[in-house]
Amino acid sequence: MKDSFKARTTLASGSNNFEIFSLAALKDRNVARLPYSLKILLENLLRFEDGVNVTRADIDALVSWDPKAAPSYEISFTPSRVIMQDFTGVPAVVDLAAMREAMIKLGGNADEINPLSPAELVIDHSVQVDAYGTADSLAKNTAIEFGRNTERYEFLRWGQTAFRNFKVVPPNTGIVHQVNIEHLARVVFDSEKDGVRWAYPDTLVGTDSHTTMVNGLGVLGWGVGGIEAEAAMLGQPVTMLIPHVIGFKLIGNLPAGATATDLVLTVTEMLRKKGVVDKFVEFYGDGLANLPLADRATIANMAPEFGSTCGIFPIDNETLRYLELTGRNADQIELVKQYAKHQGMWREDGAAPADYTDVLELDLGTVEPSLAGPKRPQDRVPLRTAKQVYQSAFVKMGEERKQKNPTATGTGSTTMDGKSFDVTDGAVLIAAITSCTNTSNPAVLIAAGLLARAARKRGLTSKPWVKTSLAPGSRVVTDYLAKAGLAPDLEALGFYTVGYGCTTCIGNSGPLRPEISTAVKTGDVVACSVLSGNRNFEGRVHPEVKMNFLASPPLVVAYALAGTLNLDLTTEPLGTGSDGKPVYLKDIWPTPAEIQEFISKSVDSTMFRKGYASVFTGDENWNSIRLPAGKIYAWNDKSTYVKNPPYFVGMTMKPNSIADIRAARVLALLGDSVTTDHISPAGDISKSSPAAKYLVAQGVQPVDFNSYGARRGNHEVMMRGTFANIRLRNQLAPGTEGGVTVHVPSGEQMSIFDAAMRYKQEGTPLIVIAGKEYGTGSSRDWAAKGTMLLGARAVITESFERIHRSNLIGMGVLPLQFKEGQNAQSLGLTGKESYEIIGLNGGAAKVVTVVATPDSGAPIKFEVRVRIDTPKEREYFQHGGILHYVLRQLAGAGKAA
């Protein structure tokens, strides 16, 4: 460890002394002007300076940061810990298990494959809303969850004992990001190494894009793919260009009737319009004094929706208040305070702002009740215009339906539980209070409970076609709703607790009642969902629901009462009360004073201490699962959940050379805003899909298919589900939806998987071509893994989302970007040409030439940018991927030792 700036010093906090790397050592360099987030990166560089991964020049570059200059200088960031959820964590642990075997074959020590810093996995993505609307919904869903996922849970229990520094939070506990802010986050680490007690900022990367929620606590972290997280666990720093930092100034107070959800939808709209991909966003201004920590976390959670790497808030008195509320000990809270003040990371009212690349400003008083939809989180819809937005979106969908199904009426009649009714266009079929974005926020949950109470008193009930659910992000939510006496009111409207985990927001909404499903199909109904989540991409929430709207928990309840989006909640009644009079939303909406009164008397630190006292222990269901032994995992060839992946087959210590790509074909020609939901397998496994055919061949019955997310540990299922989203539109197969393409040489239309396998047999490399914002959404490493396993060597787009571009490199797939103003249409590409990508120069090229040769006519020749942005990314690509690079480094180091 070097210390070129003599920054190592001692910090006293309470009765304890800590070694730190002090930014005060650089006070003559005007460090105070740096944004909060860059101060954290600067401390990281000072602490990890070794002359190799981090040099004095790196530290000088960050201290001399020019906020206006284009990012060009690469630094290494070493996070303090890694956090995962089970959908992304299972394949990560699968890869680590496979790497141990590969390490032995390379002549290294398998024990080198071990997390070097804390790695925590929260099992929260496996619970599905099968049962709802009854008091035993939670028990039923929990039993189904454990029945479906025993193989996966056995594997994770093995990992819990086989790897050091690896802990698992069992199912039925909470949502990863809520558990993170309420318990796991340290804010400032207190760590002992070689007999020395150190203090340093809590930093992390996570295998879920909403890792950024912890930014609300002043903790710097963001989502990465599982492959990057694995590398970080194994000691590899995250390489990045020193970013632009956008300052977002908040002033004023939220008005009555506006919630944190409305605020974050407004912020998301503003930042998406601004364009903040690959940038840091940092919130500042005196408005922060009026913004509770839970509201800050709500905003930070949705950084992926506004496109930035992070959306961070500084440490201040509100941070300390929240740490105390959530049961952190007094010594830890004092350390956070003393450390932040010493390092200039403490927010003071009226303080001069840092230097920022650019600044946006929002007066909180202008925020109004809002939704977002019908298919993107950045498309904010003021509540007052929600009806007309629905109607406008319906016009296009109605026209498409008429072309495909001229006899469709948009209405399906049914009888359920003795009641007869029609399910019509615009019907809200799913109303879900779900997702860490909002269930971590007592204000919006208490508001939902108070609205339910008022509606119940007026005699309103949820419409019978609405599937209602409440999926709290932690058990503390249940405790304070019960203490407030609001749980019975929510339950009376059907909002019984269905599970503690991510449900509807990630597509685990479960099946609709058969009667409802039949009605939807009969009338080809354009149905809707309303959820308090952060994602509403096409095909994500439920395959039978075509429009999805994000909203605050109280609005979710309101739409369950209304039962339709074809209604203006600001002017039209929700329904008729028991007194025969119309009931309007304004009649039952709680006041800020009511909400605060209930929070004050219902939420306390005792709940958090009790709720997290045995967070890693689990219940009887968890502890009764078989615990496999051994440091090398004994793969079960018959398992359809966990399989040894093929990434390291035939791997040698020397990487293969990077050659130009010749005679390639296009597997998919796609448009704008193709998300990782479109690319990566997600949601239900269609009974007619290649993945279903594989599972049936393995003896799995359709009732036991589970979801793609639950089967992420099986590459055979996942590669068959890549590009299989029901809403994917491949321009090679016009007029189709889903994972359909054309095998160009024969002209035959078939599934993307079948075409890829046919091309593989023919020895034909593949490419994918797409438009703007390719790979937005969740940080799904399978979007890159599946692309690679299907045989794609390169992806050419107009622009990439940060995480997916990085993941492609991590799997050895070349990301290429059209030059400004060019795209497939402007160049006249049909996707049926034969492609050459020339001038790769062993992976070192910044620009390469693409030659697209049609069956007849002149070749189309154009240049594209190679989006390998840093030297370290180039090394990863030249090794065939990040895991191959790490394996060779570790195996080589072991041999040298």
C-alpha cells in the first residue's frame, strides 16, 4: 500500500480510534469543490494506491477533475462489498462453482475462488402471487415457493458454507434493497485488518440495477451484471472513466396530495429528457432538509429508470435519524457523523454547491399526483390526464387488434364467485402494492392504509376482476401497519400480504383467475395493471395485460376501487358509497398531517431491531432444506434448475486471438428502446416456447415450469428464452411478435433459438442490430450470456445502456455503435445481407469497418465505433470475457507463488 499524499491519519469517534485516509491531506488542491460522489471515489483511490491498479497519476486526475471535459481518464474503483438477489445471484454462484473446477484444470488452487470482501445475497425474487385476497395467501405462496425452488435453495445453502465472506438472507424476509437500507448498509465501514481498525466509506456493487436505492443513505453503489459482481468478489476493481456529475437541486416542500412516488416520476422524466446515461447524478439544495430518508431512497432507487449510474444524496442529520430509527447502534451512528464531517462529506443547509457538469432544479412544490406508463417508467402521466393517455394508447392497440382479430369486441363476460360481470377494455386486472421503491417508504404505505380505511367507511370495495396484492419489502412493514390498525382496512379491499419479496414488479404477478383469463381472451381485451413498482416494460408484468402504469400505493388502492383506467379520478367518482352517493378520490385522500400522525405513533426502532435480529437464520422451511457438503459442487445432471455452464470448456492459460468477423448473419434486427426484458428470459415460460419443449423433454410438467428467473442457473433453459419476449418485434419477421426470426439463407421463419442453432451447425457467426437505448432496464447478465450462447459475436446499435454494454464485453461480445446520424434504416440495411466486421486489430481498434453484402446490388460499407471504453474492458474482451481474465490471473498468480 502506497501513500503518496501522506493521507493516512487517525480519526477519533467516541471512545474509539480509527485509521483513515483523509481528504484533508489534499486541502491545497481545493478538494472541497468536488461533488460528494467523487470525494468517495477519491478516498477509494487513496486507500488502494498500489502503483499498479491505482497510481499517483490516477489520484491527481481525479483531484483535477474538469466537470465540463469529456470523460477520458480511467480509474479503478474497489467496492467494499457486493450485494445480490437470487435471480441474479444463483447464476453468479453457479459461475463461481464452475470457476473452482476450471481453476483446478488450469493448475490453480480452487480456494482462490472465494469472495475477498463481504458478499450478501437476499432471496427475494422467487415468491410469486399464486394466492391472493385471503388471509392464508402468504402461507400458500410461501409453501409453493419452497416447493418450486428446493433445488435452487439447496444450491444456495451449499454456497453459504462453501464460500467465505458469503451470507444468504433466506426467503420470506424482505426485498434486497429494502433489507440493504434498513439493515445491511454500513454507511461507514468499521473493519479490522492485521490488527488495525479502519474506517472508510461503505461502497458496493450489486447484481440488481436498483442497488442504487442505497444512494439515499449516502452510500455510493450501483448495479452491475452478475459477471462483473463475481469479478469484484474475487478482488478485481471496477474500471470506469471519471464521470460527468449532474447536480440536481431541490428546493421547497412537497404539496399536500403529492407523494414521494409522484416526486420520483417527475425526477425520472426530467433526467431522462436531460440524458444522463453513464453519468452520476447528485442531489443537493435546501429542499433536502424537507425530504425524509425514505423519500430520498425512493428517488435513488429509480436511478436506472432515469438512466444514470447512481443518484446519490449526501450524509446529514436526516441520515443519522434514519440510522437510529432502523436500529443501528450508537457507536456506528457516531462514526458516520464524525467520518462524514472530517472528510467534507457532510451536508449543511446553505452550503455552497460543488462544481457540477450541469445542473437541473426542481421546486418540490410543483410536483403533482402522477403515474407513468403505459410501457416505460420515464413516461410520466399527470393523474389529471391519465384517462386521455390511456385512450390515446388504446387507439393504436385497438387498430392493431382489429387487423389481427376483426371480430374482437373488447369485452368478455364471466361469472366468478357467484358474481356476473363484464371485463372490458381498460379494465385494471392487477393492482399491486409492491417493489422496494415504495414499500420501503412508510409515508406512502400509511397513506394507502388510510385511503383504504376511508373507502371502507364509505362502503367502497375493489372490483371483482382486480387481482389485489400487498408484498411488503420487509416484515417491519407488517408490524407498523398492524400497530397503526390499518392492516384490516387494506385486507377488506383485498390487499392481503402475499409474500415478502419482489412480485408483480418483476413479472411474478402469478396467474389470473381462469374466469378472468378466459374473459380476456374471449374479448381480446386490452387490459391494464397499476403497480407501485419501478418497471412497467412491455410483457413484464403479465402476458395478458397490455398496459402497465406505475403509481403510488394509495393510487394503486384507488384504481382497485375504480377497476379501470378509462376514468378520470380527479373529476369522476370512484364508485357509489353505501349511502347511495358518489365517492370521489378527494373525499378519501388522507392529509399530510394524518399520515405523519400515524407514522409517529406506529413506526419505531424496536420493530427494526426485532425484525432483523436473526436475519440470516431463516425459518423452518429454510433450515429443513438439505445442505450439500464440499468445496467443489456435486452437479446433478438431472437438475433442471442448476447446471454446470459451458463457459470454460476447453479454456487454456493463453487466450485465443481476436480475428475479424466474416460471413456473419443477422439474428435479429430490432428497433429503439429494446430492454433487457426483451432480450433476457423473464417472466412465464410459454408452453409453446423452445424452453418449454426442453423442459418437457426433461420430464418437467407445464405446471412445474416455474419462471425464467427461477431457472437462471440452467443455461439450457436460458439460452432458449433469450430474445423470446412476447412483445419483441424482429424486423426480419415483420408482422410477428415474440422470439421469431428468419433463417436468411433458406428464407424459413422459425424461433430465434432454432435459427441460432441452425446457424451454429452451419458455422455461421451472428450479429444483432438495434436502435437507440439498447439494453435499458434491469442489469440482467443473462441478456449478455444468452446473446453469447446463441452465437452472436457483435451487437450494433445507435446507443447502449451502460450496464448491458459492459455485460456484453464481460461475455466476449463486441459492442459496436453506429456513427451519429446513422442507423440501419438510413444505411438501407434489411438484415438479410452477409456481414463482415473488419479491422478489429486484435480487439484494440476504436473504429472498425462493416461491409454488408446483399444478395444483389452493391455492398454497403460503413464505419462504427467500438464501444470498449476503457483499457481494462479491452483486456476483458481480449481474454474472451471478464471471468476468463480473472481465472487466468488467479491461476497464474497461484503458479507463480
